[in-house]
Amino acid sequence: MSRAEITRVVTAGSFSLDGGVWDVKNNVWVVGDDYECVVIDAAHWAEPIVAAVGGRTVRAVLLTHAHDDHINAAPELCAATDAPSYLHPADRVLWDQVHESTPDGELADGNEFEVAGITLRTLHTPGHSPGACSFYSPELGVVFTGDTLFQGGPGATGRSYSDFPTIIDSIRDKLLPLPEETAVHTGHGDDTSIGAELPDLEAWIARGH
């Protein structure tokens, strides 16, 4: 069995909340080997994600949070790959604005998913949304942060169900203690690392976003 690798799929569409609509590009992450994988987020269109999976067994579709641009392809993707979806129950209020179906499983802090010889550990990192989660693989030296931590600071907290002090707590307590060399794969835009973001925590707190 080959070593687990990470594939980024970028999909484009819209994000809608609180009566606003924004054009966005999302990162979808496929983590696995030649035989099996997990998918992190199900953004906009199932087809390019299914193409990246390439016939492998999908062990799980892990959803970092339930803003519509991260989950709108989830039912179609799960149906196409015969894979279960997992979401933190605190984000059901957002999921239910998008889908009539329910996620197949619930995420909780400390949940672990094994695939292709590596482990993805669930970190509950609320703030951008109540049920936002990140997924950390010590073997790969990477954390998938969804919209909690980006290159340059925290995810947005100016809309419903978000809270700036909470996202700061999540980043300080769950993400920044990871090894500084840990790569940060985000829900949108470019990668960063824990070490690159660590020095700026107090600046983010001072600016308030």
C-alpha cells in the first residue's frame, strides 16, 4: 500500500448567509493512497471531487463546518461514492438551511479516522461556526482547518452563529500548540504553517478580526 498523499481540488460557486451572496473558490482535500481515501469538505460540485477520488474507496466525507459552500455537494458526493458524511452536531442549524437530509455521523473533539495508514484526529474549533472542526494528521504533519485559520489570521466572525473570542480560543488552544512545522491546509486560498501564524496571535486579538 502506498503512502498517503494529499490532493487539493478547487471548486467555485457561491456562499450565502444572512441574505448575502458571495462568489467563492473552495479547497476540497482528498487524503489517501491508491486504494482508499477520505474527502474533507464537499464544496459546490460533486463531479470534480469524484474525479479526484478516481474509483478509490471513500471511507468518509468529513465536513469542517456547515456553511453552504462547504456542504452543498455532500449528498450527491456521498451517493456517488457510497461514503458516510460526518458533521459536528452544533452545525446542524446551518446544515438544515441547505439540506432536508441529515449527515450520516456526528463529529466530536478527539474522534479519529484512519485511512491509508494515517490518522486524522478531529479538533473541535468553534468560532467561525458553532460546530467548526479541524482535522490533524501527525503522520503527515498537516492540519486541515476549514475556515478557522487562514494565512494571515482567523476566519470571518461577522455573520450569524460566529464569535470572535471563541475562534481566538480555538486557535490558541487547539491549533497553535501543534508543532510549528505543521502545514495548514485551509478551506480557501493558500496554505500556511503553524509556525508562520503563531507570532501574530496578539495582533489578531488587537485588531478584533
